[in-house]
Amino acid sequence: MNLSNFEKMDPVMLMSIVNMKIRDEFGDLDALVRYYDIDKDLLVAKLAAAGFDYLPEAKQFR
């Protein structure tokens, strides 16, 4: 799934997809945003607005 249109995605679905991709393909959030060339701050803000925070030690949003 391409995350280039993440701003239009449902935040719960987005959180699930991002966590899966970090776990299975990228290893951390920085690698994911570099690969998809998306703004990390916008992604984190969208998920934070839905109540999800990124936990670097867990490498996932919760």
C-alpha cells in the first residue's frame, strides 16, 4: 500500500498500516518516511490528532 496519500486516510487504518510496515519492512519511522518521501511531522500530527503517539522505543504508534 502506498502511503503518499496518507492525509486522506482514516487515522485508525493509517496507524495500523504504518505499524505493520515499520515492523515488517522498515524497522523505524524515519526509514518509512524517507522511502515514501512523506513529511514525518504531518504524519505524526495526523495520528496524534486521533489519539495515537509514536513510541520510539517500541517503534510503533499506540
